[in-house]
Amino acid sequence: MSEPILEIRHLSKSFGNNEVLKDIDFTVSKGDVTSIIGASGSGKSTLLRCINLLETATSGEILYHGENVLRGGFNQSAYRAKVGMVFQSFNLFNNMTVLKNCMAGQQIVEKVPKEEAKQRALYYLDKVGMTPYLNARPHQISGGQKQRVAIARALAMEPEILLFDEPTSALDPEMVGEVLEVMKKLAEDGMTMLVVTHEMGFAKDVSNRVVYMAGGIIEEEGPSAEVMSNPKSQKMREFLERFLQ
């Protein structure tokens, strides 16, 4: 059993009187590819944003190698550098080339020297098949290509775990496959990933764990083949039936 990288313990999040996450508990171990699935509004993206500290949890703990990242005095910027995030809307800098987009975070956040940042960027852009577009700007490439650049940018920070927030939901259907293919290769390379997704094929075939959320709670979780083929929860059965029709 590999050691846990992240342990989410009794995590709750409220916006005013609206409790969006309720007592969330799960663990991410090294090499896990965990898909978080569920209907819109079930709390999936909020959970990811709490893990990446873009939102502040109302209560509970997020343990990174056993240390609670929410306690006072914890070096949250060092933690964020190790927990990369890929957004559904790419979030690229429009005034920078593809190459510069992948260098900027390294230089600004990690103070990586320019030449090293460039070599890292080139390596990861090659990994996602974007070498021909190094000097293009975001408006000159497709949505699928933008998302591959966003993945390369996150990888260039050399994180220990990558969070994906519905990485294919802003893409035209014909571009979804190219992004999923990159993610599948990352999984095969042993990258630890936590993926909020509506792509049930990815959840079943690429993930080794699935977390199903409904109404701000984890309704069911476990090994993906087991959970997706034979869900115990009535809610999850109905959710999968709707999706797989």
C-alpha cells in the first residue's frame, strides 16, 4: 500500500447558509487516478477548489503527507506548487506565447532560472504534442490545444499531484479525445491525479478509484471497475443510467 499524499478529513464548506460540502472524507495515494463524478451542483468543483486552497474550507482538515495545510503557519504557497491545477477554462495568458505560458509560473513562483524554465517547458510541451506551436499565442490555437498547453504548464511546475476541474467540458466534442489521450498517458506514467469529470469512459477505464458525490456528500467510493459496474447506491445507479443512455 503506497503512502497517502492527501487525506481529506471531515471537510465542510458553506457559502452563507448554503452547506455545499458536508463531512467529506477520502484519501489519495501515490499513483492513484481518482475520478470525482456526480451531477452538476453536487460539490465536486468546490471540493477541488478547497483542496487547492482557492476556497477556504469552513471546517475539517486537508493533510498533505500527514501535515494539515489549513493550520496557521503552514507554507501554503509551497503546497500549491506541489498540487497543480488544470481548469476547464484554460486560464492561459493571452499576451504570451505557448512557450512563455509554460515558463512564467516556474520563474515567478519557483524562481527557476530562465534557461532551466525553458528546458522544462520544452520537455512538457513535447510530452503533450505541442512542440509545433511554441511561438503561437492562445488565440491562434484550438481549445483542445489550449488545454494541452495548460496541462504542460501545470506539469512544468513538477507537482506531486495534478487536479483537473472538468478539463474537457469547455471543448468541442472532437477535441475531447485529444485531451483525454494526454491524461491517459500521464496516468500510464504514474502521475497522481484527481479529476472532476463527466467523461464516464475515463472514470471507468483510466481511473483506479471513483468518488461519486451527491448533495455535497460522498455517496459512494471505491475501485473504479467495482463502483462503475456494480454501484451499491440507488442514487449512483440512477446517475449512471442517465449518463449511459
